[in-house]
Amino acid sequence: MTEGAGIRTGDLPDDLTAAEAGMWQAFRNGSVYDLSSADAVVDDPHGGHPWGPERSVRARIICWLLLDGPPALPGRVSSLKLVGVRVTGTLDLAGGTVTPYMEMRGCRFDREILLPEARFTTVRLVDCAVPRLEAARVHTEGDLHLPRCRFQNGVRLTDAHIGTDLLLNQAIVYRDRSGRSIAADGMTVGQDLQAELLESHGELSLRSAKIGVSLSLRGARLANPYARLALNAPQLTVERTLYLTPAGVGNPLLSGTTPARGTRIQRFECQGGIRLDDGRFGDAIDLERARFDLTDDQVLSLRRVQTPELRFLGDAPQRGQVLLSGARMVNLVDRADSWPGPGRLHMGGFTYENLVPRGPFPLTRRLGWVAAATAEYNPEPYERLAAVLRAAGEDEDAREVLLAKQRRRRETLPLAAKFWGYVQDLTVAYGYRPGRAAVWMAVLWATGTLAFSHAAHPPVNPGGHPSFSPALFTLDLLLPVIDLGQASQWQLRGGWQWLSAAMVILGWILATTVAAGATRLLRRG
């Protein structure tokens, strides 16, 4: 019987093998066609045990069933459900429209699967061994499930449209000839993209992808150490949360929840750079306990990212750089030991409205965090931190931050301005500690009063003068604007004259620094 003959009446083609004939009948019946042997070692699709003709079907026959298969038996819905089957040849459904439900579990494919521009309702490949999945611009109305599958030469989902969920949990994907493990640029997923416990050996590319709910890489391990990026996802849009967090191992019910105490967990680990530039995340970016193994020229880049919350709670990268330039968020949840050291953090234009530290994060460490991000003096990170602290009611801490800014600025000034800066710092701490001026004034007043009480002080006008008061005389010298009628009435000679001149100079310095500090405080207000 030639291909196509008798198909409409459900007749069995003549050239089918016994395994294919059984698959044909199971398709019409909508039942599972299971060719496994019940031996876990033999049935492992990723193992080396050979599967003979009794477990083999041609890819061409599968395509025949899916694209132009026989009608279902009365009262049944035709579907392809295979378990433990070896598929020989290339499964080529490119450009086709597949109506029947398709599910393959524990199957082994000799050659690649081609699905470019094909249309499906739902596709499920579970725990299958596949040389490569080529599915650019594939369209599914429902799910695309690929959990526990192994792909030796990568997966391509460029510009794919997944109607509901894309599942890659526990999949293992190796790089293709271009160095990518999963190429999914421009992909759209209607609901969740779950890639928990994924192993990616190569670049996972999600440029301009759109995820309708959340993107979960809980417990995933991304490795691309000899290239710049292990996760390349600029302009990624996730309507809710991106999870780069731990996953519970061995209990599928833990997916999407915090693992219970005592559960063995696997952290998210990335050996290679991450690029999330210009991304939009509706709820949060969660880096709880994430590990980043970077080389000196690799980066964790979140430039110009926008999200309500960044949970920067992973281990501090020992090498490489963290880039937050231009990022915007409402809440920054972080730990003191999650940030890299000086020269490896960049925060130019980084804005946040609230700080929510996890664990101790004293102000000295927070100032070190800002200093680490500014190899050269930049006032913006200091002013942003001060504004956030002031909005939270921490006025004293805000003043400390602005004082640290002035001290950092002082190091960039020429020698004369630097000296004047030290004077302002020593006297009134650039106006942020105005109480110091009163202390200095009291010390100078007491010192002058004690000294001038022993000084010879002939009157300027012997015919009429007030009585000499060392306290009022000293105060008249120290207050440059107010005339108390003492300094102009008495003459001092020798060393006493030099002491009075020093008192006048110190009074002017105190008055000038207080005025400068007051101006700065008023301008800040």
C-alpha cells in the first residue's frame, strides 16, 4: 500500500514495522505506546545500552501520523504518546500544523528535531535524548515541556511563541557550533518559563524575550567560562519575578516555594557573565544565595534595569564587576557581604528609594559600599544614599553621608582649597556638626580670658574708659561683627598683641565656616 492510501478509512499501511504498526494503532486509540523494558539501566535514554529494531520507529512515520494521520477510533481522540521509543532519522515538522496532542517520555532520537515555524497545541518531550532541537518561530497554543531532556548540540527557540508555559526543569543543554546552549532571542512565553535545576553549557540567550508571568532559574547551573556571557538577556521583559535562587532537590512539589528546613537544596550558580541590561521586571529580581564565578573581564550587568525590588543577597563575586549604572528600583534588599570590593562596583545613575538590609549593615559599611562604587569622586551616590536615609527619618546618618562626600571631594582639590577643607572639617565638620563651633568658641574664650587677665592693658584714652574685663575683651576679639566696647579701649604690646591678633583670625575662621555650613544646610533643605 502506498503512503496515503486507505488513511482516511484507518487502514494500516503495508510497509510498517511491528513497532510502527503498534504506534499507529495506539495513535488512533489515543493510548500510551510503551516500548520500555522495565529495566532502569536499559531504559535510560541517556545511557549507552543499545536499543534495537524492536524499540525503533522511523521519524517519517511519526511525521505522517502528526500531519496527516488516520482518524481516531470511535469515541477516542487521536494522540501521539510514546514511552521508551528510539526515533531514527530526522523528525522534520518544519512549517507544519500539528493538531494531535504530542507527548514523548524517555525516548531517544538519533538525529535532530526540526520544528521551525510549525504550529502545535501542546508539545511534551520528557527525559528524552535529543541531538538538537531546532524550533525557531515555533508556535504552541499550550505548553512546550522539555524537562529532564538532554540536548547535545543546543536548542534554538528564536522568536518562538509559547502560549502558556515553557518547562526546561532539570534539562541538560550543551553548546552548538556558535557557542550557545539555548538561543531564544525574541521568544514570547504566555505564562511561566521554568528552568529550575537546568544545566547550561554555553550561552543562554534570551535577548528581547517576553515572559508573561515569572522566569525561574532556581538551582540552575550556567557555565560558559571561556566566553563573556553565560546568560545574555538584555531587554528581557518579565511581568513578575526573575528567580536566580536555590531550589529543593528531589521533591517536585517544592518548585516555586521556599525549601523546607532540612531539604537538600541547590543554589543558582553561574560560571560566566550575566547581562540583564535594559530589562523590565514587574515584581522583583531575586538573587537570594546566588553564586557568581566571574573572570576579571566578565560582569554581572544590570544597567538601566527597572524593577520594584532588587534582592541582592547572593555571595559577593570574588572577581569581575557588578554594573548597576542607570538602574531604577524602589526597594534595594541587600546584605553587607554581598557586594564586591573597590573598583568592581559601578553605580552611576543608580536610583533606589528604600534600603532594606538583611542582617547587620552599619553606616560605615554602607559608606564603604558607596566608596567601592566611586573609584573617582562622584557626588551622586552619596547624595542618593543621604536622600534615602533622610526620607527614612535617619537624619543623623544622612549628615554623616554628606560629610563623607565632602571629605572625599576634598582629596580632589588643589592644596590651598584642601587646607581650607581641613579647617572646615576640624572646626564644624563642613557645617554638618555645628555644635563643634560652640565648643571651639568656648575653648578659645576660656583660654583668652585666662591669658588676658595677666596682660598689661593701658587704656587708649586715659581720660575715660570702661573697666577692663578679660572675658568681655576676649569675646570682643572673637566676635568679628559685634562690638562690645572692649577691644578698641585697651592697648596690648609685644606677645599679647600677637595673641589678640590670633584671636581675631580664629574668630573670623569660625564665623566663616559656620556661615558656609549654614549655607550648605539651607541649600540642602
